Amino acid sequence: MDIDRRPALDPGNAFEQTCWSILRRRYPPEKLVYIPAEMGGDAGIEGYSTDGIAYQCYADRDSLTLRNRTDKQKGKLYDDTVKLKKYASRLEELLNGLILEHYFLMVPEFHAAELVSYAHSRAAVVREYGLSFISPTFAIHIKTLHDYPSELRAALADGAAKAAVPPPLVNATEVGLFPSDKPHLVTVLERKLAVLKASTPEAGVRALRDRFIRAFLQKEGVMASLRDWPDTWEAVELRRQLREEYLEIESELSPDDPSSRMLSLIKSYQADLEAHVSGIREPDAQRIALGQVGDWLMRCPLDFRAASRVRLIRSI
């Protein structure tokens, strides 16, 4: 797919708060000044550090594609750099003699080299304004949270930041091709769902098979995206390994019927992820839990006793 047409990631409603949480970990309090719009800011910057960097956080939530997002990011840069000249007197008072060497536009993601080029061109325009608080070498840079790895790691650990990954897109063709691409996995899945059918006759095995395949593919997509958030990815992997070790024993001993076990496992594993994986968002925890149960069904750790064995155990 053309990168311009890819869906844009919704950064959530707390990106600005997360940005400043990151910056507060980077600087001691006396070296960072926060001046949001409601405190008389809105002069082109949200704050600055005493080493000469101005900061502006921006995360639109309504872009449908990366092309839309790039256009809005360029528009934001234009509007806010114009404000540097429009509100020059106010900024001179706020900066109190500080010279700005850099301007960082903090965004959740960007995917276009043209945005970097546009930042260079807007910096040249600002230098031409002749403002007393702008350095002759003033530059504009596009930054994401990943440019602050140590601070981001700490924010994820204490829940101040969340791993932002795009919703996985799985189409009907991918689901339909999976049985021929991975026949050995689907054979195991169908065998286990046949046990479910024996204990729950009203269960639609074919529909369940395809839903678990879709959930598995979505889980794989989430985990691939979490590679950009290595601490969160590793924490999910640890919880998977621990749950899998217990699951193998549980499959041998549990007398519960398959439908009850699957529902319980999905809910408990999602709750486990949310409780022990810092930085995981609820939708991602749900997708991982659903898909991981599908994975376990296909790869053997999750198995069920035949209905006759379950009835025998319960009668003892």
C-alpha cells in the first residue's frame, strides 16, 4: 500500500501530557518552563528548556491517512512559526533574554521526508524575521517520543506513557488463505474445536475457526508493531511464557468444558497483561489475549479433554 494512503494512528487524548512527562524526566524543574495556552501561552510554543530549545506538542486525532497527517503537521508548523513573529513581544517577556537555538515539534509519528524539508524552510523564514530571541543558526526539528529512549522507558514503566500501535488490519482474503498456507495449524485448531462442538452442540465450529484465525493474525500484527516499543514487547512475551507453562499443566488437569475454559482464559490473560505490562493499552491487551488463545489452540499448549472424559471426571 502507498505509504500516503496508510491509516493514521490515533494517538489518544493524552499525547501532550505524555510529552511533558517525558521532558520533565529529562530536565530538572528549574531548567524547563511549561506555558500552555490556558496559562497565557499559545504564542507558537508550549514551553522551553533553558538550553535554548522551544517545544510544541501536536497530535491530531482525526487524520484518516498518513497523507492527511503530514499535511496537518505542515499546517501546524506554518501557523506556529507565524505566531513567533506575531507574538514577539510576549515571547521576549516569557523567554527573559534566552536565545532559542532549536524548535522541536513533538509528534506521535511522521512518515514523510517532505515534513523535515518543510521544517528547514520554515526555520529559514523565522531567521529572516530578525527576532531578538531567535539565534542566527535557529533550526526546527521533528521529534517523536522514541527520540528520548531512557525517559520513555521510565514513563512506560510507571504508566505515564502507553505504547501507541496502529490497529491491525486483517482482511477476509488473509483469513481465507490461512488454512492453505498453514494447514498443520488449522488441522490442530479444527480438532480441538470438534471437542468444543461435542460439549457445546450449538457452537458454530467453522465460524469460530475463522474468528480465531483472524484474532491470531491481529495479534501477530500488534506484536510486530510493539517491536518499536521493546520494553512493552518483552513484558508481553514474559507474561505469555509464564501463562503457557501453567497452561500445559492446566490442560491435563482441568475438568472444565472447553467453552468455559476458553472464555475464562481470554478474560484472565487480558487482565494479566493489563496488570503486569506497563504501557499496554486496553484494546491491544484484548487483541493479544484473543489472538494468543487462538495461537495456543493451534500450537498445542491449550487442549481439552473429550466430553466423555469430562463427564466421567465430574461423576467421580
